[in-house]
Amino acid sequence: MQLEDKTLTCRECNDPFTWTAGEQLFYRERDLINIPARCPKCRAQRKARLGLPDRAMTEVICAECRQTTTVPFVPRNGNPVYCSMCYDKIKNRIRSGGHLSSTPI
Ligand SMILES: [Zn+2]
Ligand SMILES: [Zn+2]
């Protein structure tokens, strides 16, 4: 069957857009049943929105180097928060320290 360009209406901005024969083929090859509901512009915008982190960044002071840093969570009271650099450092320190103490000299 010959595929032809189709004109669809965007659900988001109500602008007409072309669903090209090539795209229709792409959909068919991947067994996609739903036709695109949004124009390429709105699709790109939607994708960009979805790609953004929805968790709020909290500004904290690193318990190790005292520099201001942001973490993707709200720290609980009393828990030390580290910047990513110090966090790695401390993680390694704990790991190697634990290993050493369990090794008899
Ligand atoms: Zn649109
Ligand atoms: Zn730090």
C-alpha cells in the first residue's frame, strides 16, 4: 500500500502538521498503533519537559568542605550532607577504613 502524507491537528496547539509517509512507515514498522497527537514542535517541547528533573534541588552546606552545594533531596535534620566530591571521598574512606580494621596486623 502506498503511503501518503497526512495532515493531522496537534492536540496541544491545534496547529495542523504533516505526518509524512516516512513517519507513517516508521510507526508501522514498530507496530505503533496510535497516530501522533502532537506536532513535532510540541513533541520536542514535551520531551524536553519530561527530561527535566522534577525533584527540587536543595541548597546545603557541605559538612566536610563547608562549600555551598545542591542536592536532589531535602536533608533530614542532623544528617550531614556532603557535596558530590566529598561524598565520594567519604564513601571511599569508609570503605577502605572498614577493610583495614577487619585485617589483623
Ligand atoms: Zn503543537
Ligand atoms: Zn564538600
